[in-house]
Amino acid sequence: MKITRQLCLPLLLTGLLASAVVAPSTATARTGGAHPATAPPATARPAQPRPAASRPAADDIRARIAAVPGMRVVKENPAPAGYHSFALVYRQPVDHRHPGKGSFEQRLSLLHRSTARPMVLYTGGYDLNTRDTAFRAEPTGIVDGNQISVEQRYFGTSRPHPTDWSELDIWQAASDHHRLIRALKTVYRAAWISTGGSKGGMATVYHRRFYPHDVAGSVAYSAPNNTDDRDDTAADRFLGRVGSPACRNALTAVQRAMLGTRRAEMAGRLTRWAAGQGYTFHTIGSADRALELTVLNLPMLFWMQQEEGDDCAIPGPSAPGDALFTWFAKKTMLAAFSDRYLAEMAASYYQLGTQLGQVSMAAPQLAGLLRHPGIQEMRTYVPRSIPLRFQPDAMPDIDRWVRHHGSELLFVYGEMDPARAEPFRTGKGSRDGHVYLAPHTSHVVRIEKLAPRDRTRATAVLRRWAGVDSPTE
């Protein structure tokens, strides 16, 4: 199973990295664009060897970027027509309050169009391991701009060694963005926009809370906002009414079968499947614990991938074992619960367990079938060698800032996405704040999917922030 880290479900809600949810590539250079976590725009042509005449421009921008203190150009990558693409690393302090404590190199990907065009700061919230070098976020297409994609601290190769986990928090990550923007504004002096989807959308908001004047505006897609980690009833209510009753009842029937009459069979299949794939479940504890955890997460994961009009197509509780397990493994991204992927995504679970919070879903439909109390807690995902101490004031502080002081913020949610069970909301103190809901859409959402009137308004707001003219209708 392929695990696509940048196409993540909102880890605030699920504590899981997602896979297999692939958004269509429908972007155009000016009026549309891919969701922050989609494939390259449809207008991007396969990279061709550059003619000699184009080299001076590339060499010039490469030299200017390389001259930024702390920046290192690793290589030039294939790029869409009209762009140059560079792999970069930028040296960041481990602790922005005490820069002398050490540093690490943060991995970046630059799509350069023109220093006269706006710059879009994009974060997927995780690493850059699976990001196509030709990828453009939707706002980049809308403003016809440059783009700098940022790997978050402690993800991928952007991790200090030795690793001091106490330096992974939302302020330190926001300070990485702030310092990078200040450095690159010496080259890119036009307006800056920030954006991200899911956990990347959350990181985009956190950066603005601590450094509200770094960019002209921010677009956050599918960004959950868990202000009270003790109260998960909003998610329970959402899951109790999303979709059709028939589809919800079919999910419940599968859950009850897998933890009831077919539990031993499914745990056995999981054990054999894991052995064949080379996966282990030492961190979670056992195949049976992994089965119970994934069954609990099934409704959340199912609806994050489901859009109105999609075939519900849920196997019945008496379906053949192979068909039932294959469907379940795909819908729950089962490999994401193995030791291998938990280790790769340790920074995510650390953040969830210390500041972001997670949802522990109520499951009255599974009464009498659950064997492992507390299994939904973040400690299940994180080795005990890594300390977890939750900071309950972190997310309420972000929420208050958005409602009372936030400005130039644009939130986009999908109508059927569980991420919007606890959304960001603007308030009386917000200035130039906007929240849009894309009908019939789940977690992979874009401005392009909004109703026509909302799409026109959101696009106009983004282009106004970027200081570019309205597109010709």
C-alpha cells in the first residue's frame, strides 16, 4: 500500500496519516488550481531539456537564491513551462529563542516564475518526500505566482540530531516560516500569500497568529480547530448525520461484525497480511489492538474520502473474508498503523499529543465489543521514550486570535468533511475574514469546488491580497 504523506487527513481529528485519497488535477494557470495537496496542474507539460537561451535566467535566480544567508541550492529540478524549480535547504535554529543551541537544515522546494510575481508559501504540514517538483497549490495558479514549499520541522530530513522533542511546537514552526519569509523577501518583493491543506492549513493559521504581518493573506483548506481536547461531541454529532442513514447503518454493521463474530478471523487476516508486507504493530501493541483502533476510526476515514454521489459500496457483515478485509484495509489506510509509518510520522503524533489534540470518538454502537480502553489516546501511537505533556491552552489561544484579531484569512471546507465538525470561525474582531463551504465535497476541497458565486468572491479576495488584476472574464 502506498502511503501519501502530503494527502493527509486532518491529524487533529484522526491521529492518522492518510493515503489513497487522490484529488483530481483540474488546475489552470490563472483561474483555477490544484488543491494544496494534489498532483501538478493539468497545464503543466512534461519537463523538457531547456534550450541554451533559457539558462541565463535560471542561473541568475539560482545565484540570487544561493546568496541568501543560510540558503543552499541543492539542485535544479524539472519544472512546468514558464518556471524553474530548485531543491533548497535553509539553515534554521533548533530554538528560535536561543539560536546558539544548534541548527538544522530545513528542506524546501522553489518554483520560480518571476521576482515581479507574488510568492505563495505552501506547507502540507509534513515532509516533502512525495511532493512532485512541478506541484502548484491552487492559490499559486490563481495569482500566477512563485511558490516555496516548506517541509515542517522534525519531518523528513528537516530534523535536528540529536532530537530535542521539546523544541517541536507551533511557535517554533511558525518562527521557521517567519525567518524564511524575511530571508526570501530580499529576492521576492511582491506580495506574499500563505496556504496549506488539512494539517498544513492549521500550520498556516498558526504562523499568522504569531506573525500576522508576514504575508498579505492566507488560504487554509480543510483545517480543523480543536479548541477543547476534552470535548469531542461535535465530531460525534457530525458523524451521526453525515451522508445517508443507509450508509451510516452499513458502516455500523461492518464495525460490529469486525469486532464481534468475525473478530478472530479479521485479526488473523491482519496478522498474515502484515507478515506478508513486512509490517509490525509493536508500538500499538498487537494485531488485535490495531484492529480495534482501525475499526473505531473507520467512520471518520470513510467520510473524509466520500463525496455526495459516490457509491456507498460498503460490504455486508457476511461478505467473503478476502473482500471485506481488502476493502477495510484500503479505507482505513491500514499500513499507516504499522511501526514503520508510525516512526516516520512521530512528529505528527507528538504534536497531537502535546498541543493539537485528538478526537476520541464515542462508539455506543460497539458497546460490549471493545477490549482496549483508552486505545484512541495519542500515547498509543508514540513510544514511551518520547515524553508527552499536553498543553491545553495552545489551541484556545489560536481560536481567540482568529475570532478577535485575525485578518486576511480565507477558510475553505467541504460540506461532507468531518474536519468541519470543529472549524475555524471568524468573529467580530476579524478583519477581511472569509469562510466558504464547498457543496457535496469532502476533505479534498478547492476554491474551484465552491458554488459559482462563492468561487468568484474567494478568487477575487485572493487576487486582491496578492495585488494582481482580476482575470479577464
